[in-house]
Amino acid sequence: MAEIIVVTSGKGGVGKTTSSAAIGTGLALKGFKTVLIDFDVGLRNLDLIMGCERRVVYDFVNVINKEATLNQALIRDKRTENLYILPASQTRDKDALSIEGVEAVLNELGESFDYIVCDSPAGIEKGAHLALYFADTAIVVTNPEVSSVRDSDRILGVLQSKSRKAEQGETVKEHLLLTRYNPSRVDAGEMLSVEDVKEILAIPLLGVIPESEAVLKASNQGVPVIMDSDSDAGQAYDDAIARFMGEDREHRFLNVERKGFLSRVFGRKG
Amino acid sequence: MPMGHAVNQESNTCCFQFKSTRAALNELILSTSDTEQLQPQLAAHAAKVPMLFSNMPVVLNLQQLTSAPTLVELQALIRLCRELALVPVGLKADPETSAELCNVTQLADFSHQRRPVRDMEAAPEPVAAEPPAAPEQPSAPAAKVITTPVRSGQQVYARGTDLVILAPVSAGAEVMADGHIHVYGPLRGRAMAGVNGDTEARIFCQSMEAELISIAGYFKTSEDLHAECWQQPIQALLRGSRLDTVSL
């Protein structure tokens, strides 16, 4: 049975889809058969980030309505083996999703996949609720900014009270992914620090993704940023996946970096 | 009372047990029996604290009324209470007439009670013919204990008892209790103790970072708390009508 991961945040525009794409790709690169599901019905974006928008024929809602089979709707990623995308419908809205329909699709996917990564829409309404309802694990994407942190707190509350696990008296595993982190703005007191956010949300930190030009570039090119292994954001996502698999890696990109790559590799004096 | 399911399968096993319990009961003391005058005020109060009114049992106290209400008036009062999600369970009225009123309205009669409920409970109970199956437990209502974080947007209410929270209370969360509130993580949301009007209730916390604290309706906002005790371990209590914070 596949592990169901929801990538969620409450607030919009914090990097859920970018993170979903990176996490799904990262898991597939590790050799796990992974499917990415876009739950943002009506505002389909994941296909763009994954660069498969031209190959969308059928979508999630078609499968739920039994207008297409899963195999017809699943898009096989061209770059990464083991990776599939189930796109959202652009012409419908969240009401097209039903809890039974979502469950049936997840059950069918669960038979052949190792990981199901659900890219949640923003908000706490139906779409977001359905995306997190069946989750075993949640990756909560947060920006170092008070409103984003509060919304993440809210979604954590929803996770532990309105998910299937919660209803069965179990808990959903929680991970914090802090994105758009800018150490120099933290030093200037303009941005919350990692410690501030950890202190407020009180959940384990999976990774800190630095604010990076590579992310925008990757989005526009339709290549998940984790594939850009030269970029800081790509490396940070790679670290996060390694931690997710249980590896112990030190957090990087937390401090203002003035020295070059070599000095980081060979250590700093003083 | 229907007893259909309590079928006695073996004649010598006891099917029931009387146990003294200390339920939280509130009195609704009325100074008028005019429902038209009462309705808007009570409804406004209910709108302010809807959690309080959700099926809260009350004893209707009519002893402050200048003239004893008629049966019709009393029935109108009971209807009004039920509309506002109160559950009238008893009546305090003129002892002369209360028996009859209670008989018709099927409420319990509290009119003859001189002493507080506590003393009544302490009185020895008539010994049952057979010894009770289990020894009596001390019956003060157990405090509500929360071990997971109370997140923004969540509400926790400990009705009729204390609330103990062993985790953070986030900004935007609300914790309420009829009794005391203890928070062993940072308190960043709102905490309201003694929401039923108990002025003896207190709030204890390890790190005071609340948006608002309130005891029996007297409150302080984070602005005041910033100046007094921010991020300190403190208790808050009422002294007269002043809400004081004291370092722990």
C-alpha cells in the first residue's frame, strides 16, 4: 500500500506546487514508483511545473466520473523513470471532487505505487480538505512570514482533527518545509528565522529551501527545481528528500554565505 | 422512565447503581417573567457565548420575582430557554407552589434547598439493600487534559471542569474552561477561565504570550500583558474586579 503524502500550507503562493514537483521527482529519483496528483481543480498548475502540459488528455475529474481510466489519465514523466502525474481539470471546480471518488482513485493508485504525493490547493475548504483527508504524512510548506505561519498552524489543526487518520484516532505525520528563506533578510530582522517558525509550529523540520532565482527559472522551463543540482534550491530539496528517507543531513543555506563553494566544502577557519 | 433494555438476566445481579455525582449546574435567576422583555437580552447573551449555551442545563430561579408566575408564564419561560439551547432541569420557586409547578412542567424541585448542593451530597445516602458492585469513586468531574497542540482556529472548552494543556496554544486558538486553565506550553491564543462566571477560576501558564486572557468576563489583552509579564510563567486571578497577573 502506498504512502500518501499531502503537500499543504493553508496560504497560497508559498511554494506548494514547486515543492510537490520537487518532492515527487526526488522520490522517483530514489527509485520509488511515485505519482503526483494535482488537487487544485480549476487552477491547474502542476502540469506546467512538470512540463507536461501539452500531454494532458484526461484528468483527475474524468477519472472520478469514470469518463476515463487511470491509465488513460496518468502522464508518464519523460525525464524521470517511475514518475507519473495525474493532472487536475482546468474547466471544473472543487465541487467536482467527491470523497468517495478521491478514495477510489487513491485506492487504485495505492496498488501499484510506493508514494502518492497530493498537491493541495490553498485554503481550508473542500479542495484542501479532500487533498489532506486520506494523508498518512503531511509536508507543511511555510514561508518565513507571520501570516503564512499562522495559516500553516491552522492547517495543522485541520490535519489533526478532520483527516481520516484523526477520525480513526491516529495522527498524521507532520513535516515542516520552510521555503523562500532569505538569511540576509532574517539577519536584518525583516523575516522570521527558522527558529522562530519551529518554535511557533512545533513540528519537525524537513528542510529549508532558500529563496532562489533557480526556482522561477525552473518553473518557467517546466523542469522541477530538484533536477537543477547546481542550484542552492535544488540541493536543499535533495537534502529534504534524503531526510524524508531517514538520512541525517545537516541543514544548509541558513546563514548568509559570503565565501565560495570550496570554502564550504573544505571548512572555514576561525 | 422506559427501562426496556435493563432486562434482568440473573435475578441476583443488580442492574443499576446509584452514585453521587457533582454535575455543574447553573441557575438562571430571573427578575422578570415577561418573556418579551427577557427574550432579546437572553438571546444577545447567547450570541456572545454560543458555546456556553449549547445545551447547558440550568435551574430556573423564580424566587426573585415580585409576583409568583402563573403556569402559563412558566411554560413560556421554559420554551424560551429551550429555543436558546438551554436545558431547564429544575426549578427554584416559592416552596408553597413549587411542587405543583414542578409536577406539571416535569422539572425537578430545588425550592426547598436551604444549603448549597455540596452539603446535600455529603449527607449519608440511604444504604442500598445490596452492597454496590464497585467502591464509590470520588466524583468531582475530572479535568479535561489535552496533550496535542491547540492550533489556530481550534476551540477547546472544558465544561464544568478544569482544562490542562500539555502543549502550545497557538495564536488564533481559543481555550475555555468553567474552572481553571493550566497551559504547560506557550500560551499564544486566547484563554478564558471561569466562563460560567466563577470568579475563583485562575489561569496558569509557563509562558504568557496570549492574545487575550479572561476570568469570569474580566479580561486583559496582549497589549496589557506585554507590559506586565510577557513570556513569563504566571498565574492570572481576579481580585475584586481587577484581573491580576502574578509571577509563578
